Amino acid sequence: MIGRTPRPWQTHLVRISQANADDVAELARLLWLDTLHEEPTQLSIDAFTAELAQWWAAHQDSHLVFVARLRRPEIVGMAWAALVPRVPRPGATSRLSADIQSVFVMPNQRGQGIGSALVEAAAEHATHLGSLQVTVQSGRRAVPVYERLGFESSRQLLQRSPD
């Protein structure tokens, strides 16, 4: 993934950048929209925005978020990278893994490669920071997208669901 030439739409129509604390209301809006089909929440969007701001302030060193903006400043997509320090090994005391999380693109902007660009930006940044591996837990429909981006299934990566 590193060293790829940016696609023309990435540089002319959409700008991918790392988000900052000023973007929290827009990020909250996207997370809110992404969960509309899930269980009803008791929070208002304003209350959620405040909670997200507090959470991100406490986790800003371990959770980076990349956003897609059109020419106007509104954020139309996001991809989070959760950085996880790994147990040191002899000769490798700063090991790191990353997990791509909460990838979302506004429905009217899908199919243009924005989600792929966001995932690539997050994964490349995690690799640049020293991540030894980048993982993603995907819904079934998105698996082909992640495979096109170089993600592969692995028999060594297992998960255990709570019962």
C-alpha cells in the first residue's frame, strides 16, 4: 500500500486527511448515521457528541481517524485506526498492531472509492508508525473491498465471542 500514486479523484474531488478535535461534531454525526439501523439509543446527537469528545480526548494517542471531505468542508466519510501496543520482545521493544474500525461513507457518496481511500490512508499511516499488522473486522458485503486493498483472511487470526 505504501508508495502508491494517489488516484486523480483523491487529489481533485476529495481530500483525505487526519481529523482533529474540531471535527468531533461531524464524526459524531457520521457515527450516529452509521448506527441508525441498530438498537435505539437513549442519547441525543448532542449528548453523543459530548461523549465522543470526552472519549476521543482520553484515547487520542491510540485512535486516529481519517476523514474524507469534498470541496465543501463537510465530512462525507471516516475510517478509524486503533493502535494497540504489543508486548515487547527481545530486540523489539516498541511493537504495534492496528485495527481499522468504523469505516463509514455517506450513502450518496458511496461507490466512488472514498471508503477505499480512507482505509488505505489509515492503514498506511499505521504502518508508517510501525504497526506490524493491520486488521479489520468486516461485514460480509465489504469483504471483497478489503481483499482488493490487500487484506487477506488468516487461519492464525482467531476470535472468541462472548457467550
